[in-house]
Amino acid sequence: MTITTETSLDITAADRAARLDAAGDFWTKRISSDAGNAQLTYLASGTVEGSVATRITAGRHEFLVDEPAGLAGDDAAASPVEYALGALISCQVVVYRLYAHQLGIPFDTIAIDAEGDLDVRGLFGADETVRPGFTAVRLTIRITGPGTPEQYEELRRVVDARCPVLDLFSNTTPVTAVIAAG
């Protein structure tokens, strides 16, 4: 038996506002009763596929990550660094919507572009002084609507201070890795 779940991304402004209010109320109550309730752990797993691709499972979602042919991939999906930029964009969109609602800043649309500079000499060990990751990331945020430029700049400052994925890009996060035999 196959069970399918359809999700509509087209919701009304009132539905979105109600969801944001409900989430805010839920987390405010949960955290105020015990600060330990604020701690979340996310889990994703990956297995090899194709030349250098990875099938990722995160919760009930699955997606493929690959590389272009020039980096030994089959170009069957976006690359890890493209997903990283996508994660940054999507987190920014969530946090922009959350704080626009919370601060009462009106908008019609939010669109974000991300560019990341990467020098492959670091990846391939050709120059030990070159980082293997992004050396710079640039975001262009386009907000349209009845809000003022000053409101949108205030919103950007709040989002920059609160966006979890921007924090990952901006600060060192401890990572441990172990080889598990078997």
C-alpha cells in the first residue's frame, strides 16, 4: 500500500499569520516552562549513489545531492555547496517571514539570491593555504510591498541576528566525526 501526502504551499495570508502566531505561542509557552525545551536535535543520513552522489534522508524527506561532471559527478542533482546556499536562502526566507509578521512590517514578496565563491585548489589539496569552503558569500534580498526602506533594513538586521543557517556560515560550529566500523 502506498500512502501519499499532498502539501499545498499556496496558503492565504490569514492562514500564514495564524500559523506564525500559533508557532510563536507554542514555543513561548514551551520555553518559558523549561529552557531545556528549546533544545532540538536534527538528524540526516546519507548513502552513496552513482559516481559521487549521495541520497539524503531527513525525517520523512529524501533528496539527492550530486556534483557536476567536472567534479566527477553525474550532474543528477544540485551539488553540496549549492544545497548549502539553498539552505541559507530558505532559512532566510523563513526568518524574514517570521520577523516581518512579529514586527508588523508589511511585504508582498521576498526573493533571495546567493552567490558563493569557492577556490577548488583547497578541495583538491593543490594549495594548503586555500580554504576548501566558500571564501565569500553574497546575498541579494529583494522585498516588495508597502513597507518603507527603513522597515526593510530593520527587518534585515533582525534576520541577520536570528537566522540559524546564516549563523552556521558566519561562525565556527564544533563538528566531531568518528568512523563507525561495520
